[in-house]
Amino acid sequence: MQPVKDITGNAIPLNRADVDTDQIMPKQFLKRIERSGFGPFTFFDWRKDPNFVLNNAAYEGAPILVAGPNFGCGSSREHAPWGLEDMGIQAIVAPSFADIFRNNCAKIGLLTVVLPQEDVDYLIARAEELPAQRIKVSLAQQTVSIEGTDWARHFDVDPFVKHCLLEGLDDIGLTLQHDEDIAKFESTRSPLLPTTSTAA
Amino acid sequence: MTTPKTLSEKIWEQHLVRQEEGQPDLLYVDLHLVHEVTSPQAFESLRMSGRKVRRPDLTMSTVDHNIPTIGRDLPNPDPLSQQQIETLRTNCKEFGIQLFDMFDLRQGIVHIIGPEQGLTQPGMTIVCGDSHTSTHGAFGALAFGIGTSEVEHVLATQTLLQARPKTMSIEVNGELSFGVTAKDVILAIIRKIGVDGGVGHVIEYRGDVIRNLSMEGRMTICNMSIEGGARAGLVAPDETTFAYMQGRPYVPKGEDWDRAVEAWRKLPTDEGAKFDTYVTLDGAAIEPHVTWGTTPAQSVPVSGRVPSPEDAATASARETAERSLTYMDLKAGTRIQDIAIDRVFLGSCTNGRIEDLRAAAKVVSGKHVASTVRAMVVPGSGLVKAQAEREGLDQIFKDAGFEWRDAGCSMCLGMNPDILMPGERCASTSNRNFEGRQGAGGRTHLVSPEMAAAAAVAGHFVDIREVL
Ligand code: SF4
């Protein structure tokens, strides 16, 4: 995983609540066994509407997505964050996120930022009005700011997630350092617990 | 005296491998379920970093999402699906993981086969790269969905890094009325708490209604916890749980069984334990539900009408409702029972178990599917299918004009050829009515198996209480 740096650029305003991962990455694209190349398939069905925000050339290549509450609900498919990342999104700002989606983003270095609804509304309005408006998301400072204005907001982030993202740490590598703890735990597990080889 | 604890807190604490201030807890995983869609990239990455699967003996896999439900002996019509199935086969072989493959009678939807085999047991931690892993919570296990990066983490370490969730008690009191099922209970719960009401929480379902449900019903409820935003939902194990489990292939036998039951009896939430959030519902007030929109919270009793967006509480809820109505091609004020349907899907990890098929068969027995409707039954597993055939349910369905299929996820998400055509309207026993979930442009109404069966016969929604 690449370390997350400060992200600056324009933002895509996606003013919808409860955007589910079936919309972000429809099922027909989950058949691929690769991890990359999902970008063009994001919001595949919504893109059929010429007025859909992602069809607006002004937002092409924008690194920030601003969306409504409960973003990423539904299926656990990590293909959804992979697609967003592949299309160039580096940070998503919303009033709330679904749990699994948020975890999945953290694992691949895609930053999720929670701001109050009114701040998100403001960012969305600003991005709709001025598609080229540059916004800065700084994980190190834990701030979202609108360039050229004094609008800036602080956001909370789990300290461990922040540390891993800033350093680009590999979870598995970290956990494997605690191999002894795992082995110790295993030695205390009840012998009554099932294994897949013990069927009667 | 020790502090009273909830069921989920006890399981959490019993699985703590490591705890450090400022870091998520490291939890041991007792059972890792794997399917073909969310695992290939995890195995590939494992291979690339030269890592092994730490506990293949605590890992179980099957093919369910992609697999055709007819003509399995023919070449798969979709080469990409075929490739994904073959990739799982290769990975299971290479890493020594047991696979219930396509022609294994035990093959089925991953959340059906765990309980069916007795691999799902009280007090366990269970994960799977699938959000409906919450189903297994019906046994008093802490079970939740994870993403592919986490699948890789579990494969490599048999542990998971998790922040401690909050706890929510959802109590459904009283008694259900005639014709009201577990599906209606969970739809009513989601309607009450909203699609994000459970975010950050583990739900424990409590109260007389839950206690009186069968294991199948409890699984239906826990299954849809994720539709209320919670990653996990559970029910305390009791005599109903033990009776369902006893004798299944992977449960302890003889004296071991007695010892296991004794340990399981200590799991239920202690008297006086506190939850972070409390919700209560009156079971007697719950009616059979039908969703009208594109989120599982957008439902009304079958006696009702499609609500008006004007009545929504907030501006954003109004907008969402308007979008849903446009997508669903419905007008506010339409009676639910006047909505005509084109398709019926009976199946999925929500309602694809034997009890669901029995209930639906009872409704269609001696009747026929309306001429305007195409209906199919997809049993949740090969064993459910075999059991139904032993009971003659297949014949009842076939005589009534239903298609009788092989086990899999099928039209719950349409990764195989079973999909809705654009504009088609479906009464479905599955769990998600998202836009395009069952096929691009398709319109899904979530209902109980009984309501789906009755709708198949009538060609439109009907109040099951008037049919039974
Ligand atoms: S039946 Fe549907 S919800 Fe259940 S695992 Fe399969 S696709 Fe997911």
C-alpha cells in the first residue's frame, strides 16, 4: 500500500444518500479475478444517464468524491473501492459510511472522511457551482479545506488507521509479527471446536 | 462480582489474541468461509507474498454466486464465471482447503451450508467475504462480512483486526399475528431503524417473538442485519438452537456434545448487562410487509399504499423516495395489492431453506402460477433441494408452474444467467431491492416466501392473511 499524502484537486459532487456498492460496482464486473482495471465500470448503470455527474467532463480526473450519508452500504465487495481508486479517487467525503466499505477503503489506502451533513452539503454546492474548485484533504492535519477561501474543517480519524495510511503499512505484515500471540491463543482453543476435517 | 456482559461482548473477549491501547483488537477467527467471487485476489496476493493459509482446517469453501442453476453438466455459458469457479478450485487444491464443488450434494449458498453442516456453532467467530455472513449469528455466533483484503488477512493469520463495535438490543415482544413471518419482522425492524440505524453496532435480537422463532426464522432475521447497517446480528443460543444442531455432521458427539452444550449455556447476555442502544417493537402490530422502493427500509404493510414522498421526514429522504418511485415506476397512493408482477424468485440465503420452501409450497399447492408470471424456486443448497424432493415439494411447485432449479445465489444478485430483464417486476424472497440488483433495470419487491408464492398465483401482491 502506498502512503497517503495530502490530496489536492477538484471534487465530484454526488448528492445521493445510501449509495450502495451494487451501484458503485455492478455484479457483472465481479467476475474478474484481477485486482486492477475496475475504474471504467464504476457506476456503470448510472453512467447511462447523460446528466450523471461522472459524465460531466469538468470532473474528469478529480481525486475527491463528496457524497451523501451511508455511502457504500450493502455488499462487502472490495471491487467497489478498487474501482473508485482505479478511476483516480483518493478521498471520499460523506456524512457517514457503511462499516465494511470503510474498512475496505482503509485497507487499500483510500481515505474516507466524515464531516457533518451541513459541511458536506456546502462542499457539494460549491463543487456543483464551481467544478474546478480545488479542495485539499490533509490526513496529516486531519482537515478538509477549500483553496482560496478560509473554509476549513477538522475531521476525526481512528489513530491506528491514520498511522497505517500515512506510513502505507501492510496489515498482514504487522499481524504476522505477533505470531507468538496467535500460536499461544491457538494452544488454548477448545478441542470441541469444529475443524473442516472432522465431519462424522 | 464480575460485570454483567452481553452475548457479543463475551464472544469478543473469548477471542482476543491481542489488545493494545490505540489499536484495533486482534481477534481469532474460528471459521472462515470462502466463495468464488471475493477470494481470487486474496489468494493471488497471498501467493505473490509467498504466504500460506495458516489454518486450512478452519476454512471451508463452496461455489454459489456464479453457478448456473440449470444444465450444470453443460459448459458454463459465461467463460468469466467459469474462470472464477476454476480459480477457486485451483486455489483450494493448492492451499489444501475443503471445497463443496458444483456436483457435491452439500454445495449451496455459503450461509446455508455452514449451519446445515453444523459448522456454525454458538460462541464462535465466523467471517466470510460476504456481507450476509451475519446469518450465522442466529446460532449465537459472532459472524460478519469482510472485504477481500481482510479475507487475505484471515487466510494468512487466522485473525482479524477489528475495532470493538457498539451493542444494540432489538427486542420484539408479544406474539406474531397469523400470516406474519420472520421476513416481515426484519423488514419492520429495518423500516424502523433505517438502513444505517445499525452502523457500528452488533445487534442482539431479543424478546418473545425471537425466542419463539425456528432456527430458519432466526437466520432470516440475522441475515438482514446488514440491511439495517449492522455488520452482525445475533440471537442467544437456547434449546431450539441445540435441537436444530444435534446430529449434524460437524457438531460434537456423545459426551463431547453434552460438554459443548454446557459451555453454550453460559453464553447468553447476563442479567443487568447494558447495551449502547435499545429498540423495541410490538410483535403483534407487525403486518406482512412489501418493499416499494430501492432500499430495504422502503416498505409498507401489504394492506397499505405506496407512500407519498411528500410525507418523508427530511428533504433528502423525500429526494430518495422520489428517485425510488421513478426507478420502480410506481405512483404514490397506489394500493400495494394492485401492483402486478412479472417474475417470482423463491430462494437466497434469506429465504432458501427447507422451512421457506415448505411454507411457499403450502400456498401454491393445487393452484397455478398466473399466466402473466414466470416463477422459479432455487433451493439454498443441494441438501435442501434433496430434502424438498423427498417431501414431494418439487412436484407441488412444478405442478403449479414453477421452475425447479439447482442450488445457488441465482437471481438474488444475478451473476449467473438468472436475471430480470429491464422493466420486469419481481416479487423476491431475497434481501436487496437495490437498483439493478436482480438485473439492470429490474424492479424488486422484497417479501416473505408465503407472500411471494401467493403473488405468483394471483399475478399481483395479495394479503397472505386472506389466502391462508
Ligand atoms: S444469496 Fe444473495 S445475498 Fe446471499 S450470499 Fe448469495 S448473493 Fe449474497
